[in-house]
Amino acid sequence: MSPVLKTLDIEPCFDLEMFLSVSQEKRVGGELLERIAGLWEEWKPHAHAASFECEGQGYLLVWLGDAVDEAVDSTWDTRPSEAFLLNALAQVMCMSLVYSVVPKVEMAGCAAAPNPSPALGEILAGAGVPYSNGGPTLSRHFAVLTYNPFKGGCEVCSLQKNCPKGSGAQSMSVELPGYQL
């Protein structure tokens, strides 16, 4: 019997602090906040979450539908600054769903990506969220696959060797003279 995805009926909660962090904004004015709030409401029906078991391990899969991908993608060519904010909003929506189901992810600061397997790949493909090039990244722009229940953060993540946070690599930014902390 193949594993079954159990659809989770959860609604993402907007977190302004997380949005500010992801969007790298210091403040959000009224007009932008109204735009964000409108998009959040528009995108909520396109937010999906499901749990399932595969090979004895529980997982959480969250993703946003094609309408969100298209809204963000279509904005990059004409309004890149706005597209960056839309991209941040979609990321916040995904992580809000993750935190609702696996709150320890927020405390750890990482939704660890599991090691890909053929069985896991088959389930993801069946859900319409296949791996990209065999994994561990997913082919959809806005999707997260992580352990449920929480299994650990960076220490169990299959992306660790390529992740600046997980590998301990330092930031690639440049410190300008006179702006040192």
C-alpha cells in the first residue's frame, strides 16, 4: 500500500516581523501593507499543507499553487523591487504553514530537508511537488519538505554542505571602511 498524503486544514498566519526580516525591510508603509494584506488573502486558498509517512519517517510538505508562482514570476521583468517583496511574502506564507505544524522549526531556525529517496520522490511527484534533478531541492518555487515530528535542524539537513548557515561559512558581504560594528 502506497503512502497517503493527509491534507492539513490550516491557515497561514501573517507574521510582520518575519516578513520584515525576509524582505530586508526596516518598515512597511500603509500602502504597501494594504497591498501585502490583499495578496495574503488572495494567496491563502493556494496554500497547501500535507503530512505523510514514508519508509517509517513522518514528513510535512507545504507548497503554494501555480497562481502564486505566476504572480511572482510575472512581476520580475517589470517591477523587480516589487517582485522581491512578493517573493518574500510567499516565503513567509510557506514558513507560517511549517511553523503551524512543526513549531520547533521556528526555534531551530531551519526546516531541515530530508535526504531524497526513490520512495519519497514518488510521493512528492504524486503530490505535484517533485524533486528538482533528483533532490533534495523541490521543483516548485515555494515549497518546503521537512520532518514531522521535528527531527533536528541543520545537523540533519541534506542541504548542509551547500548552505552558508549549515556549513558555518561566513557571509560573502564586504565590510566598508567606517561602517564596522
